[in-house]
Amino acid sequence: MRFAYMTSAVFNQNPSKAKKEASAGPLVITEHGEASYVLVRYSDFKDHWRKSESLYDALGDPSSRFDDDFLPERAGFESRDTDF
């Protein structure tokens, strides 16, 4: 994913240009050379940034792609020597 950069001064002078840049991908708006804000299309925001779930909700999600039961291999102790 490509990020475009724009200073806050240019953003304030030409918000239409900022919207055009954000249509192609995330636009990072900088202040004093440091990233301050990110402008993205609402559809991209909605698709990629969801409300985080609790661990309880994630484990109980029926649509999870990790539905396989966890079946670890049984540990064997036959090959281990013990000294008493």
C-alpha cells in the first residue's frame, strides 16, 4: 500500500487535492516534519479498521477461519532415561 504525504499548510490551502490523493491511498498529513494525521476514504476505513473485539468474543466467533480443534501431540516419555 502506497502512502502519500502532504504538509498541513498545503492541506489547509487545497483540501480538494488532499481528497484526490486520499482516493488513491492513505494520505499522511505532516506538521513540522512529523506525521500527525491520516486521511483515508470512508469505505477503506470501514473495511480495514474495525472495532477490536474482546478475546472472549474472538474465541466464540462462529465465522472464525480458525475453527479446527486444537489437538497437540501427546508427549512421550518412553525414550527418556531416569536415574534415581
